[in-house]
Amino acid sequence: MTNIKEYILSISAVEKAFVFLDSCNQPAALDYNVYDWMAAWGEKSGYIGDSFDDLYTFQSIEKKWLFGYFSYDLKNKIEDLSSKNIDGVGAHDMCFFEPIHLVYIKDGLLYYNQKLIEEVHLLAVLKYIYGEIKLPIIQTNKVSIQPRISKDEYINAFNSIIKHIVDGDIYEINFCMEYFAENVSIDTLKIWKNLIDLSPTPYAAYIKLDDIYVMCASPERFITKQSQKMIAQPIKGTSKRAEDHNIDEQLKYNLKHNQKERSENVMIVDLMRNDLAKSSVVSSVAVEELFGIYTFKTVHQMISTVTSQSLPGIKFTDIIKNAFPMGSMTGCPKIRAMQLIEDFEQSQRGLFSGAIGYITPEADFDFNVVIRSLIYNSTKQYLSYQAGSAITYKSQVNDEYEECILKAETMKKALVEN
């Protein structure tokens, strides 16, 4: 399917609304993925705003397929919170569109607008519509990435966070820092291809919505609904990889048995159990897998899987709202953690640690966690990526700082090869 994927990706150059979701042939945790990859483009209709209820109404009237994203800062509409830090990207809080064209691979078969089709026939159809697409030659200038927070500032913030933990204010917080570049022109599609070549992941995404681009190589699912079953798969616990097989296996073993990483993971699992319970049949919430270790090209990750049965008649937007933002990117207690995130981080998160995905006509859905992602506003020529780690009482400042650097390294490499 290489030819059709490449051609569809080239269509992003001539469309204002374009989403490509790719599993990169990577097995997801417990393999709950329905589609190998999906592409949606061309806008029949769309919703931009900040209301879960309005999104529900927009989708439910005509039972539409929708593709798009939720921004982290929707937290301000869910709880009594605010965001006053720097917002360099300026993405919408919520942005979805109903596509004219929908292509996906399911069970090894290719579908176009939900009808089975052969690759050669689909290619012929699309070339009849679009012809031979020549990707624009983008004059890239040197991308000079700056950290929003210096190492000294990180250390000071870390020490203050530890004091909050010691005082019993919070148990865990996901503290992130932004890397950014201004006045840059970049080839977003090329960078995304670089990124997923360096780090293929099961929830990768390439998005173009007007002047907002997302180049995402996320390993984490936020939540999916498949009929009445809901599945959340939070990640907490990261280890670098080694070229030597024996050393690499030892790193996996160390991650699996690291008490700090296990305590971080179980706290977020408990938080996710509570979030899902708001939308679930009583006693249906279960942990299918705890402390699963999954290997990706650049890191090992600790992933747990929480499932439940949705309440009869519950709105799909209420399921998302009840669990948003995802606990793996906040901490616990969740609201207090989000308050402190605003105090100690210097950038608004915006799309980072939000969610990208799709909603079906039956109101099933699947959303990732927007991490390991570069986000670009082509009008403002502002480029951003963020990285963070979970801080608990047992955390050591140098270890947490180095974890952020490790997570940011792949994005940096993808840019260097631009």
C-alpha cells in the first residue's frame, strides 16, 4: 500500500483539512487498533469551538464521521481553571471536520468512503480528481530551537514541586517544558516522515487544519470506545534502549521492576479507573494489564490497560469529557496537579497533551495522546514541541531532566534532517 499512502499524503499539499492516522505497523498495547491507517480530507462541514455539547449536537444530527483534535486547554471549560502562560502556536481548543474523502485499511482490506476497493482503482480515482501532484519546494531556513525553561529554572521548579509533594498537596505531577523556534519555514510532511522513520509508533498522525500542522509520533492511546467497550491505555514509565541485545533486555527488566516507575504507573491507572467509572456501568471497570512493557524503536514504555462498559445512552462527548485531560499528562489529584502545571510551566500546552483522532457515525471513537509531536503554525511561522516526565516523591532532578531530553531528542533529530 506504499503507493496509495504516498499519493494520499501528497494531497495534503492542496487541501486545507487533512488528517492521516497511522499505526506504522506497530502493535499497540493488547492490540485494540481497528484500522491499520486512516486518511480523511476535504471538508463537507466542520466544528471549531470549545463546547463538548455543541460537538455532540454537530455529530449526532447526521451521524457523521469526524476527524480532529481536542486541546489540553479545554480543561478550563471542564474545571474552574485558567491558562495565562505563553501560547506561541495559537491552535483552537477543539477542531473537527467531516471529510469528503475517507480511506482506511481494515483487516488488510482497502476502503474508500466505506466501500471496498482495489489500490489500483483508488489510485486511478484520486488521480482523476487531483492529477499528478507536485509537492511544493519549501525554502527551509535554519531552525534554531530554544528551550523555554533553562536547566536552572527546571531545577528550581522541580524543588518547588517536591515541596508540594512533601506537604501532601499532590502525589504526582507531569511537568513539561517547551522547545520552540520563531520565524521558521519548514517542510512539515518531510519532517513527519523523518519522525516516524526515527520513531514508528501505533498512534502517529499528520494533521493539516488551515495553518495548524501536527507531526505526531505518539505511542499512547488516550481512550477508545468500541461499541459498549471503553479502553484507556495510559503510559507511565520510560527507559532508553541499547544497541546490545543483552543490555537492552536488562533495561526492559529494570523498567518492569523499578518501584518508582511502577508507583507512577499505578497512580495514573487508579486515576483513569476513576475517570472511566463516571461513564461506566457499575463494577465494570477492570485493569486488563498492569505494568505491560512495550518496546519501540527509541524507548521502552510501561503501559497499562483499563477497560469498562459504557453507560447505556451516554453521550460520547461525556465519556471524553469525564476523562479529559488524560491523567498520564496531569498527575494526581488531577485538578490540583493542573493548577500547579500552570504555576510552574511557562508555556500553554495547547495541542500538546491534547488528543487527536476520529469519531464514527455510530459514535465510537479512538483518540491518542499528543506527545512526541511537533506543532507548527505556518502563518505565525512558530514551531513548538514539548516533553515532560512524572515527578513523585522518589524522583531525582537529574533523572527527570534527562528523561525530558531523551523524549525531545527524536523531534530534534527529525528537524535536523529537514
